[in-house]
Amino acid sequence: MTSDLSAVRVRLDLTEASNQTITVTMTWTPAQATTRWQLPVWTPGSYTVRDPVQHLHSLSCKQQGKSVPLRRTSPSCWRADLQPDQDVEVRYQLEARQLTVRTCCLEPQFASLCLSAVVMLVDGFRWAPHHLELVLPAGWQAAVPLPHDQGIYHSDDFDALVDSPVHAGCFESQAFEVMGCQHELILFGAPPQGWPPDFLRDISAVCEVTCRLMQTSPPSADRYQLVLLMLDQGYGGLEHDHAAVLHYSWKSLAGEDGYLKLLQLIGHEYL
């Protein structure tokens, strides 16, 4: 990972998919002797207080190879006395068993992660760069709406990181264009009879009408991911700066006006 001393490095190990357990390792260089970090109680685009810390366990902190005592100052906040200008490593595990657009789910077939329920906010580093590394099971690919190089995803700050959903597994990716800007459709699952032949064109038209309504080109420019998970049951969506995550059921799609309702959901989140 990067050696940028001003950055926070985040490593997510998803190889324990059969146990639905994410192992998180965060590394940074503290500037002060006492440092605090916390797991957010909010999710971008979801308007309620949440409690993801209930899924967290096995938290540890090390500096220069030695364990550092921790003080828990609130249900989702910890504090430690550290050596300034020496790398610190915080490691913990999260149970990922809730498949919604605003929580985390890790299955043997795929992962759908809302990073505000995964990554800690370190005091003094909210507006610092964050670098994300994913360790995936064999054969998996990842979709993250962040710029990346050599397997590392980069965000300008903590807010940009946690507003970037992570999806991984085996999925279909299709490119489409909105007013000259490249977008990407990520599909988990497909109807037995296949998607309508004009699916991409219909999505592009919905997004273009939205842009014309707002009298602007796509604010996400060439970095937008539309993630669609087709499920046995479920309906919903969550918007992000450079992505939207949608859940839709096979039954709804097969019902009267099911395809139209799916396009309406896409339009709502894109708007």
C-alpha cells in the first residue's frame, strides 16, 4: 500500500465468505499522543441513526509490533495512547449477514458492503486521503466507484470513501453512455429469459431525461456505477455520489408493469 504518511490505509479481507466475516485492518501515522477512532452511526443517503458496531468484535491495536491498551469511551468509539509519527495498526472483524442497500452482506457467492458500517473514522483524518485494498476469494472481481491503480482504490477523504459501495463476486458488467459520459451497469443475477433487448438504452434514456430535467450533465462524469441485485424478494435503492445500489425481486419484474417499475426505481435513485 501507499507510504503516504498523511493517509489512512484500509484493507478488507473477504476470504472468510463462508463465515460471513470481514477482517478489517486500518493503518495510519498518528500526529498526537492520544488518538480516538469510531465507527459511524450514519450511512450516506439513509436518514436514520444506525448501530453497525453491534456486528464488530476482536478489536486490537498495535504499534511497533506491541499491543496497545484501548479505552472504550462510547459504544462505537475507542481511544488509545500512541507514539506520534509511528505507524499504528487497528484490526477488527465484522459479521456481515444483512443484505440491504444500507448494510453489509458477505456470502460465498458475493459481497455487498456499505463502507460506513465497516471503516472507522480516525480523529484528525476525516479530510485526509484514504486508500482501500480488497482481498478477495479466488475468481472474484470487484466493483467500487473509486479511481484505482495496481489494485488499490483511492479516495480524497473519509466521506468519499464511505460513500462508495463495494460489491464483489461474479457479476456481469455492461457499459452505457449518458450525455457523452461513460457509466457502468453491474448486474448480480439475470432473468431466465434474459433482459429486454433495449435494457441499456432504456436506462440511458431515463438517466438522460433526469439530467435534462436538472439542466446539467451527469455530475458523476465518467465514474458512475449502477449496481442491480436481483433477489427472491426485496425492493429498494440507495443513492451515492458516484453510484446507486438497487434491490429488485424476480417476482416484481415478472408482474404487471414490473419492468416499468424497475426503470422508475433507477430514475429515482439517479435523480
